[in-house]
Amino acid sequence: MKHPEFTEDDIQIVEQQTVYKGYFRIDRYRLKHRLFAGGWSDVMMRELFERGHAVAVLPYDPLRDTVALVEQFRIGALSAGRRPWVIEIVAGIIEAGERPEDVAGREAQEEAGVALQALEKIHTVLVSPGGASETCAIYCGRADLSGAGGIHGLAHEHEDIRVLVVSADAALRLLADGAIENATAVIALQWLALNRDRLRRDWS
């Protein structure tokens, strides 16, 4: 099903103001929008969390059939009552002037100590559109993971990242067992399960 395109005439922004600006930013909107049944909604107030747009990449070694996952402390998981050391895939924020592909390569080096040899786009997703503008472009990256592992990250960003190199089968078992709660990691590993044979053929 193809969704109809929207225009600026479908939304009326009554007021927009920045109510907090620190490490992240929060904007407050008063707006109304067209209704499916016709007419307009009442004016509503929404806060929007602004943190930029992100890239995530799953490093995959097709020769050894292994992946590199990362584990690090996350304040959001702690606040949600979950285990605060979260198993994820490599990810980072797009800085001004950067291409998503460049971010994937930079973050793979910084967070996992691996060089990407090729990239395949998986998808671009809205991370939490009910309250944030952030999108995340997700990739799978070909890499030689024979020497990968250890602890990585940038000290000035307070990163303490442990790299976990595991077989693709083991990663998919972690997924099936519910040990992976990070959405981009779930998406990337499910995509890998569907495309693994093709990648091993094409990237080998």
C-alpha cells in the first residue's frame, strides 16, 4: 500500500519553542493536523526530543561467519529497570557534512577497532517517532573479524565499549533468547538471518 504524500497544508504549527538545550534539545510545539475522517484536530501540545540522526552497522565476517556486537552502559536501560549494559551493534550520530556511509566506517573503527571493506544498506527507521525526530540508517558491513575484540571507545565521550565477536548462529540464539533488546540490533540480525547465505556467496 502506497501512502499518500503530505504537504505543509496538512499541518498547522501554531507555536514552536526550544524549552531545553543541553547535551540534547527539547522543542515544544503547539499544532493541529488534518484528520483521516476530514476536518482538523484540536490544537495539541507536544514535546519533541532532538538529538540528530544516527547510523548503525553490523560488522559481519563472511569467511568466518561471525559478527561483532558491542556492549556498553546505557542510562535509558537503567531508568527502564533493565540491565544497563546493553548488547548492541556499532552506532553513532551523523555530524555536519558527514555521509551515513562515512559514519558507519568511523564508528566501526572507534567502537570495535575494525575496518569495513564493503557496506550494504538494510533500512532507515524512525527510532521513536512519537517523541523524537531521530532516524537511524542501518547497514551491514563486511569486515575481517579474525583479530577483533577487546575494549574500545573514546575516553572524552566516556565510552567503555566491550566488543563481542560471536558466530552468526550464536548471535541469532541471543536474539531468539531475548538477550538482545536494542531495536537496531534486532533489525540487523533478523536481516542477516534472511540474507546470510547471499552475503557469504557475494562477499567471499
